[in-house]
Amino acid sequence: MARKPTKRTEFVLFDVFYEDGSQRSNRRVPGEALGGLDGDEPAQRIIEEQDREIAEKSGQIPLPIKSVRRAGTKEPEKAWKRR
């Protein structure tokens, strides 16, 4: 008997630029969290949460994010407003 197809989770990749000048590429954000009226804004909260989890596990403090953009785009970096 054939298997039923499983739901595939699509991801969008982002390049993240930190205030200390470092960069992380290809950070994965679920595509279902993006779009609509907010566009890519929900990616900020998701990436910050990922950074907090990584920092907790490594015993370091999370770096403040300066800006973010979708991976592979040539558009200028979009600065996020600190809340």
C-alpha cells in the first residue's frame, strides 16, 4: 500500500547582520509565518527567538540584530526597529 503524502514545511532563508559586524547566512524561517500584511516582519521575532535558544545552549549572550534580508536578494538591508 502506498504511503500518504506528508505535509511539507516550506522555509524561507534569510541573511542576518549583527551590530558587531558579523553575518549569518541561510537562517531558516517557516514560510507559513511570513506574508500577509506583515510581509517579512514576523521573521524578526522568529530569528531572535532562535538566537536566544542558541545562546542559552552555548552559554553566551545573544548578539543584537542590526538588519535582515532574504537570502539571495541584492536589495539594501532592511533595518529593524528595536521594540
